[in-house]
Amino acid sequence: MSTYTPIMEALLALLELKCGTLFKTYSRRLVMWEQLTQTIGVNQIAQPALYLFDGMISPESGVITYERTARSVPNKRELQRAIVIYAQIPGGGTSGGIDLTTPGGDTLFPLIEAIENALEPDPSDPTGAQTLGGLVYSCWLQGKAYTFPGDIDPTGQGMAVLPVKLMVP
């Protein structure tokens, strides 16, 4: 088995532990926007939803960077992945329609901040980094996050993509 799978499973477990019931769905199997909007009202995915995605959904994700500092030294590997959030403005996907007074960002920002807090360094780790229990040298958010507030969608559907980096031994 690849070392990548346990790392990604540990990252998802950490997010689920730290964010708790703030998200109703946690998964490593991404549901694309088009599929999500097709399920509104029928087999609807529980939201807010958090997906940890291995592939490229933004220029900041789906990349493995290798660096070798000397011939006799193993490669350093840096994984760039994406955390994808889906959340609807209150009333989204219902017959009553979206709440027209709630800005879409107000729905996404608390979710983003929960992820930021979840990835803070583990205070019990002597390295001062978030190491996912020693599976990686460090795990952190870095790069451009993209937000698509729900107030630009008629169903109130919003989305955010956060870049996460993992330095693998």
C-alpha cells in the first residue's frame, strides 16, 4: 500500500475530529459541482460537506513535487491537495428559496476558519508542526483559496477550495 493513502486518511480523520458536526459529510470521494446541483431536492448530499481531494481542482492542488538535495539522500516529497467545501445559504434547495439577507460568505467563512484551526500545529508535538501523528513532517494550508459564495447561485449553493500541503518523509 502507498504511504499516501494512510496520510490522506489521517488528514481526513483529523479534520473530522477537529471540525466535528460542523460538517455533515466528510469524504475523500469528491462530488463535482455539476453532480451536486443535480441532487438538490433528490438524494441531496448532506451539507455543509467537506471533501479531501487528491486531484487537480485548482492550480494549487493535485501536484506531487520531488526534491533531491544529494544523490545519496532520498527525495523529499511535497503533496499539494485540496479541501473542497460545499455549503448552501439558509433555505437553499428548499421550496421557500434562499434567505436573501444572508451573504454567501457568511455561510462559508465559519467553515473555512474551522479548517484553519484544525490544521494548527499539534501543541503536544515537539516539532511545532502538524505531523498527523508522525506520518508527515508537516501539514499546513498554503496558497490561494477560492470561494464561490452561494449568493451567485439561484439555489444558494456555495463552494470553497482550500490548498493544503503535506511534506512527506
